[in-house]
Amino acid sequence: MIYLGGAITAGCYAVLSIISAGENPPQVALFFCVLGTAWAVLLLLCFGRGKNARMPAVHSIIVWAIVFRFIGLTAIPVYEDDYNRFLWDGWVFVSSGNPYQKPPIDFYGDANVPIDLRRTLYDVAYPGVPTIYGPVLQFVFGASALISPANLITLKCLFLIADLALMGLIAWRSSRRTLLLYAWCPLLIFEVSFNAHPDLLGAALVFAGYQSHLRGRIILPAVLVGLACAVKILAVVAVPVLIWRGRWRSALAFAITLLAVYTPFILQGSTADWEGLLVFAEHWEFNSALYAIVHKVAAAPIAKLLCYGLFACVYAALFIIWTRGRIAEFPLDGIYGLFLFVSPVINPWYLLWIMPFAVRRPRIWSITALIAVSLSYATISNLSADGAGNFGHPSWLRPVEFGIILLAIAIDAIVSAKSRREQPEKKEAISFNPRQGGA
């Protein structure tokens, strides 16, 4: 079964890779067919044969996973051009030491830009906006430029190292079903191996920090989440959880980590990624859920305040319940899901922050979200239809996308309530008290 499923999935990715090299991007229907087939195969292997079915061997899972990733390495990114910014940042970092000082547009017409970098420069989206990518990513981009300037495959290979490292951690600490869900996850393979999105690096650091936290560590989780924050600001969601146990020691380790990676750029007189992030936070909106509804009745600043205020209240309530020992583990997958639900921007690759936690403890809602978010690629531009802007969606798309996810949440709630009724009460329900110290 594993060989048939692997062959079908590899064939789908090969078709997408071949078409990506053409002049026009793949038809949206074909794209959904490829990802839909890959998801169907994965879910059938994981859940379609019963809970007691024997899972494939670890080596078979990993070999096929590597095949899928190498197919993606050969592909041109589909529906995305963010990689031009990554390649450009890498060259600027290597040549000047600071990719934050000037936006790409300031280099237009600069004779010092190598010929093979000029096409990359002119293909950077929003060239007037400084880069929004954190220092840790800039070191990765710079390493790629040192190895081979403007080489997308080199950059993908560096992201692949983080991917394989996380796969190894999951293989070591989790079941074969969890490993299969991670290693064959179509969202992961498409967004990292095909499209070279770097979010997995931050997600891997957060997940490794969380695993270390569960084992009673104090300093290492703080350092890892600090590095993750220097990848992308989304890592901030996990900071309170991963520094709580160690109190001031963890907070100090977190602060020192951030200072270590940001100070070299700040000393050069730049604000690092904050200037670009402020522009992004003020103006960007794409595929939003709750924010889109609230924004219909309130101005953007008020809508953001209300949405993030709701998130903060829920987070605070969960955090208090967790610190008092009423729940065993803080639900980072759920809190990341809520953060994205209230955010003005929900790009498909943002779900990579949820993915490691989703495969560790699969729930209907989290797996559904990983699948449904790819519907957002059906933009007006990609559908080749008339409409308001490249990133607009048909009116039916977001109700379908988020309606499916909300339905999955409702099903999860019903199943959970039924399970609680059927199970006898346990006197000792909590296995971990976050107030306890650790080694």
C-alpha cells in the first residue's frame, strides 16, 4: 500500500513540477487535483484502514518523503514570487552586511548589481518596502548567496535541512502515524520544497522548544523561541508558554538570544525588520476570516484592535487555566489557529506554524485547516477572471474555506463531549504542573 500511495503522490508532484517550468502557471483546477490526490492518499494511509492497522515502516515513509521533496526542489515556485526577495536579501547581506538599510527599489539602475541578480531585483514584489524577514532568515539567505548567488535550489536545500531535522525529531519522539502525517504533508511539501517559504524554520524552532519544555528544560526552550522570533514575528505567540517555567532565567535567556541576533544590524543604524513589518501590518490584507467581517463595520485600526483584543482575552484565559494545572498541555495548535483566524493576513504557508503540533495530536479541525487553506490560491488572478485586483477572491471562496474549518471544529467539539461522557472521571487528570521547576 505504501508503495502504491508513494508512486501516485510522486506522480502528482512530478506533473506539477513539469508544468511549473512552463510560461504560464498551472490551472487552479489541476493544482487542486494534485494537492487533493496527495491529501487523499495520505489520509487513507493514516486513517482509512482502522486504528489497529499496521503503519508503514519508518524507512519507507522517509524514503518516499525525500523523493517528494527532491521533486519539489526541481520545480519553479507556483503562484508565488517571494523567493526573489529571499535571493535578493541574501546578495545584499553578503555584499553590504545589512539587508535592512535600503529597499530593493534603491538599487534600480545600480551598475554594481551583478547581471545575474538584475532579473531577481526587478522581480521582487513591493520593491519600495524594506524586507520584513528577521535576522535568522537573513543569515540563511546570506549562506545561500555565499554558496551560489541567486540560486533557488541552493536556498531550497538549506530549508530542506530544517525540514529533515524536524522530521528526524518527530521520528525519534513520535509514532509512525505522526511521522507519516508530517513527512507526507502536501501543504509542507508544496510550500517548502516547491515554493521555498521559510516559515518551517521558525515552526521547527518553536516545536523543538516545546518538546524541550515538555522534558523539563528551562534555558533551551527560551533560546529556541528567541531564535524563532528572529525568523518571523509569528513565533511571539509561543513565547509566554516557553519561558513561563523558568521565570526570570528563561526571560533573560530569551532576551539575550534576541539581542545577539538583532544587535549587529541595529549597530549599523537600521531598525532591522521592524520598518517593513510596520508597513505590512498597516496595509496588508489577504484571505482574512474574522477580520474581514469586522472590517465591514469598523475602520481597519479598530477592526484590528477588536480582533487582536479577542485573541488576547482567550490567550490570557487559557494561560491562567494552564498555569493553575487544570490542563496538562497548553494548546499551541489551537492558539496559533485562533491567532490566524483573527489576523488580516492568512497565507497558506502560515499554517506551517500549526502543522507540527497538528500532526503530533491530530484533530479534525487542524487537519481540515491544513487542507482547506490552499483554497486561497484560487484568487481572481489565478482563476484568470475579471475582478478587483490580483489577490481578490471570488465571493464564494472564503465562506467555503472557513465554513469547512468551522464545521470541523464543531465536529471535534461534539466528539470530545461524547468522549468525556463515556469515560469515567479520573482523579489525577493532570500529568504536568507548569509551576514546577526543571533541570
